[in-house]
Amino acid sequence: MFSLQAQAASEPEQETEVTQIEEAAPEPEAEPATEENTVICRRTQLIGSKFTKRICGTQAEWDELARKGRVSTAEFQAKGAGIRQAGN
């Protein structure tokens, strides 16, 4: 080990060849935040759990989720839960 250090110390420093590394294509710049693509996060209580879950989405995604909820509720109210017949 000492012999390697002695050898390294006695040899003059040599210039090393530097190679140029090409950079990858630049990443596209992120879109500036607008009202349409701003992420909105909400905490939702899970049934059967004392913990909340964080759900994130854009305003358009939240609007679509609300629309689906209204449609589902309207269908359930129109059709009902189903009619049970006596004896079944």
C-alpha cells in the first residue's frame, strides 16, 4: 500500500483527456398554472376508517365527479332500490 502511494507521489501528474457529454433533449417547460389546470386536493373520510384520504384533481375532474354523482343519484331515485315481492 505504501509502495503505491510512493509511486503515485513520484509520478508527475498527467493531463487527462476530457470528453464532452451530450446533454439529453431539454424537457418541455411546464405550462403555467391556470384555473383550468390547477390541482385541487380534498380530504375525504373513508367509511369504516378513522383516517382521511387525500384526493387531488383539476377543477374539470371535480366537476365531472360531481356530475356523475348527480346522474347516479337521479337514476337511483327514478328506479328505486328495487321492489321486493312477497315470498322472495
